[in-house]
Amino acid sequence: TPPHLNAMQSGAPSTAELNQHAHAHGEESKIERMDSELGREASEIGFYKDGASQAPTAVKAPSNKCLKYVGGLTLILVFLCLIIGAVTLEEVRDIDTKKTTNNNYYAADITPSNLPGFERTTWQGITDQAKTQTLNFYLWSPPGTSPRNWVDNNLSPALLSRFGITVNRMDAVYTGCDVAAMKLVCDVQNQINSNSDGQVDLVWINGANFKAMKDGDLLYGPFATGIPSSQNFDWSSQAIAFDKGVAIDGMEMPFNLAQFVFINNANNVPNPPQTIPALVQWIKSNPGKFTYSSPSTDFTGAAFLRILLIHYAGNRASSLYGEFDESLYNDIAPQVWQMLNDIESDLYQFSNGSPYAASHDDIRTLVGQQVLWMDMSFQHTEASTRILDPVNPWPSTMDAYVLSSPGTIADTNFLAIPKNAPNKAAALVAVNYIASASSMFVRSQPTVWGALQPFDPNAKSMQDWVPAFDYVDVHEKTPTVEELANNRLGDLNTDYVNRLNADWVAYVRDA
């Protein structure tokens, strides 16, 4: 796992696996019901796999009868194509988003961009400049990982065929820099100081590395809200507007995210608690059926602390997003410690007499054995993935959900452009494509990456796509993309994280 990412490595199970498991337990999969319903709809509108050879712009294979339904229905038809087998996932990469409801593309073609360095250039002009350029993409991508496979097998062919951009994937280095974990931070600083050429055009980044580059004036921008695909995101969302409590100010673009979920065993907890006070009451009413991992050693337990801090901040929660506020923290944190000390005697006790596991994996083993009835995870597909584990499967009654109040934290990661990037046009075009609905849809596929996407399901430009994303992500064990987005909290500044984890040891564990 890269140092700047904690929760993005496992993907959702395939639809075939989910259907197979549902049959094994005598259940009708929600996915199969959607297949059936949408299959009938496809039949009613004359959408047949063996129809005429000519296809609408959005897809390659389906019947010419689809042509009269293009426009608002185009993306729905793409979704139907996937369901009935008329088009493959690989062909989804060829969707021309300029032919969808994304009208910003048309306006951008004729309107000056006002992007730094391109103030008098239209988006089409930027796209023309990017042709034949090389995109030097710096990211964590060891052999065999989803990021590497996505870049090599999906992104690179798409950028080359669509825009004439060649991708040079560069493996990120996490040693050799005294001001940040990512070596690129020092490299860019040294290059700017010595007036030497930059070597990186795009970087996968978040957290402390972003803060170091932003504070050091090492980033190009602002650009994120000025490119066409920006309309796919809710820029007022704390999970988008802030990167670990640092305002992004248009200097990076949302890429993927992970979101914290709670998990309940529906047999024992048919109506799981939806708020922190309800959770406290449930724990006290069901002693020994819940615990959490040590925040000082496990990021799942640490994230639980941050959700508690946000809850007890009440109407001051928005003030937590930004630089660490000592006075605010000292006013709120004691309520967190009081609550945790109050439930400590009702938590499950391990054989060593402590309720706090060093690793959350120890807790998940007990959940699988139904010793514990509730759990937490920073992976929204945790329940379904564990249910399908061939070695130690969870019971099929486990469900994942998000709290209705205050919500749950999302760990968003981003894409940024170094200030001295040699091919900024290629970087802008690439980021815009990566943030497009079609590219996000491909990344959401379990066979490609299975990454949760940070788009706004209420955005007009995404309306036709939401059913398709739900088809990928939704089954009985996973919250819908709408539920996740509507209850999404931004993560806090690293200074809050470190202080909470240290104070938990003093005021709870050792108290």
C-alpha cells in the first residue's frame, strides 16, 4: 500500500460472483432483478444484439434501432448494452462524452479557458496542443496492482487513440525527501530552484504530500474547476473541497475515494443504529458484541475517532476543516473521551484483557464467527468481499451502511500538475478525460479497479450515468452511490489525526 493511500486496494466482487452466491443461499440477487427489468425495457425499445451493424456514436455493436433514442437516453442505452451483452466493457472506453448531455464540452470548444498559461486558448485549442505530447504520469503502481493495470491497459490506449497523447508511467518513489514522503516534492523544489526542466506532468497525490507542494508553491493552477469535467463534482462537498483538511483551491482534481461504512449482522441487528447516540445506546444494550481497533496502531480505529470528533463538534463541525485549532479541539475532544470511556466496559474483551485490537483484522475474524455483531471498514464493499471469501467467509446476513448523522468520512485522493510540468496541455486533457463519466465508470469496474468514484450523483451531467454506477456498486451488501454521496464527510487535517490518536492513548487506553 502506498504511504499516501490506506484504503483503496480491494475492489468490489464481480456481478457473477454475487449472483452465484445469491443462488447458493436461495436468494434473488438485486443485480439479477435489474438485469431482468432493464432487459425487458431494452426489448420494448427494439434494442437487439443481432440488429443492424451501424451503431450510435456511444457504442460500437448494438442495433441501428437505438439511433432514434440517442440524446438523453444515450448513456442509458450504453448501460443496457452492457447488461444484455451487446457491448463489452472495453468498448465503453470509446464512449464519446461530447455526444452526451455534457454541454460544457461544446461551450469549452469556443470559449477561452482562462486556465493559467492558456488564457486566450479554447479547450479545443488546448486539446490540439496536447496532440503528440507525452504525459509523464507519476504514481504508486507496483507490478500486478490495479493502478498499474489501469494505466497500461485502459488509460494509455484511450489517451493515445482519442487525443494522440502517449503515456509514460513513472513509479512513485517514497524515499530521499526530507520534507514529504513522496520524493517528487523535493525533486520539483530542486528543479525550480535551479531553473532546470521538470520531468513530471501529472501526479497521484493527497494528504501531506499535497500540502507540502501547495505550501511550497510547487503546483500548477488553479485548474480543477476550469475544465469541462469539473461539472461532474460537488465542489462544495468537504470531501472534494478539502484534502485532509487542506483547501484544494482548484489545485488538484478528484480521482478515486474510499468511504467509511458501518456493518451489521442483520440477523442480530435488524435495525442498526444510524447516529452516534444510537450506536452508544446499542453498545450498552448489547455488551460484548462490538469493539474497535486501537487508533494508535490501526487506521480503521483512527477514522472512528474522527467521526466522533465531527459528531461532538455539532454545528461547529465545519470549523474542523482547515488548520488545526487548539482551542476548538480542547473544547470538543473531552466529549469524545468521555463517550469512549463510558462504553469501554461494554466492549468485547480479548484474552489479554484489553478491548482494543492492534489490527482491525482481529475484529473481522470475530465478526465472521458471529461473536461480534457489528463492524466498521474504510472499504464500502467490505461486507460483500468478506461474504465471498472462499477461506473464511462471513455470514450472508452482513450488511454495510452509512450513518445518517453525522455521516461517514471519505478518504479522497487526487491528481495534480507540478508547476514545472513540461507538457501541461497533455496533463489538462488527461485529467479532464480521467474525470469524465466514462473513465470513472471504467475505473469502478471490479475487473479494472473497483474504485469508488467521487462524482456528484445529483449533477446534471451524471444523471444518465447513476443507474450504471449503481449496477456496478449496488447489491444487498453495499450502500448505493447516492447513499454514500449524501452522507459523505471530508477527512480532517493530519494534525487532528495525530493529536486524536495520541490523546486516545492518554485519555482512554491508559486512563
